Amino acid sequence: MTRMSAIGSFAAKPIDDDEALVDVTVDLPTLRQRDVLVRVLAVSVNPADVKQRAALQPSKTPTILGYDAAGIVEAVGPQVETLSVGDEVWYAGDITRQGSNAEFQAVDERIVAPKPTSLSFAEAAALPLTTITAWETLFERFGLTKDSTGDLVVLAAAGGVGSIMIQLAKALTGVRVIATASRDESCAWAERMGADAVINHRHLRDEALAVAPDGVDYLFSPHSKGNIADYAAIVRPFGHITAIDEPPGLDLLDLKQKSIAWHWELMFTRSMFETPDMIEQQRLLARTATLVDEGTLRTTVTKTIDDFTAAGLREAHCDVETGRMTGKVVVTR
């Protein structure tokens, strides 16, 4: 077999346009030295997928989107050392390569790990990208450990990253987690994930200071635009903020007086630059799988679409674009 089915995009189009994502047939990917070829059985859609689709330039060659995936290893490159044919795996992919919305995907073994045995492929596909983002934020950007204390604010806590960040922080650190949400269902979800307190992000400054009058030590920001003054008010001197968004013209000067550190988190950095520690993403996914199988962490999937076609992916993208998703949406084959 030299060809495979996939879902591609030829240009940026609104998601209600049938041509935003289309069914295509493309060449089977060629494996690099350290690649595994994965038969993709489930994917989840993230805001990153939506952003990339919206930024596409017109092309005669389809771009295959998709990051989160779970599936079975079908073949391995000549230098693969950690995985074998038949392994059930999960991963979040590489933004510089064709994505997971396809029958097969070539992925570097260093960012792929065996999936939790206790989860279905759909349940597993919901977790990799958000878990890597949350893990790197907590343990690499903030430098938290099992002995860490203090207060952590998680904005948009009912979303994909927030849902797993709450769980990781409660399981592996000693911090108090203050989650933000606004709707009844998202507040209830954040509580189920383990948040110690839930506040309304529409009244962030007042409600955060009511819970933590002396300020908070750490803050996770997926929506930074218009919030910097509030962050400066609620974060303690020498505190830390990690952001995953990129609003143009962001002004951080309000943070200087308190010497508040600003960190960026992009989980694709390791694979984009093939950093020497690239395999850390495999290791953290393996550690996460153990925590899931032990019952310490739970999947964050809240909707499953059993339609691995352009129509199914368009529905999932539409759900994410609303900005009101609780947990994650998954598309299965």
C-alpha cells in the first residue's frame, strides 16, 4: 500500500464551509530514521488545530492537521529503539510535519509513548497535547516539585489544558489550586478535576484576592489579552506566570514592579528544534500513562464523534471554535 485516506485543508475557510476540511487520498508518509508509522485510531481537536487551519495559505497540496492521536505502531524506522510494531501508543505530534487526521502518521519515537492500558483509544487521544503543555508548565516553567506549596491560579480551568493541569498539580505537588470558570457546568467540572477553589474569571482580581488576600505564587494564562493589569494585582512579588497564547502587542510592563517572571510554553518547541532532551516528552507521557492506570489521573474527554471523515472533523473543529468546550472532543475511526 502506497496511498492512504486523510482529511486535508487547501486554504483557510470558515468551518461551516464544506471545503474547510475535505476527504483526500495522499501518499503514505516516508519514515525518517527514528520515526514510527502509526495507524491512527482516534484524534482529539485542540485550539492549536483551529489556529493552524485559520492561518493556512491557499495551496494545491493539502495540509493535514491534527496533533493529539492514539493508535497502533505499524512500522518502525531503522534507528528506532524504544517502540515496536504492534505497540498501542499516544502522542501529540509535531507542528512542522503532516498531522494525525489521516489513516497513518509518521512520528518521531522520542515524542511517542505506550498509551495507558486502562483507556480506550478515544479516551487516550484526549490527553497528550494538553498533558505535555500542563506538565511542562508546572514542572519545567514553574519548577514545581512534590514539596512545593503556595497558590496556583489556572485560568480557563474547564478547558483541555486546565482540566489536566488541575489533576497534575493536585497529584504531584502541594500547591493549592484556584481554578477560574464562569458557567455552572464549567465550575462543576473544575471541582470534579480537583480544584480547591473555583472563581469567576469575569471578576478575576476581586475574586482571586478574596481567596488569596496576599496574592498567588503561580498563574497559568491561556488568555492574556487585557488581563496583565489584573495579573500584576493578584500575583505576589517574585511570582511566576506562564502563557500559551500570543496576543499581538502584549505589554508586560505592569509586572516589573513586583519582579514577576513571565514564561512562554509551547509544547512543540522540543520537536521543532529536535532539542537534545526531546525524549523528555516520551518520558512524561509514559509517567502520565502510569498515573492514569493507577487511577490518579482521569481522561478529560467529554464528547466522542464516531466519524473519522472531514464531516466528523468539521463538527469537532466547530465545537472547539465556540470557546465553550468543557474537557475535550475526540474523533474516532
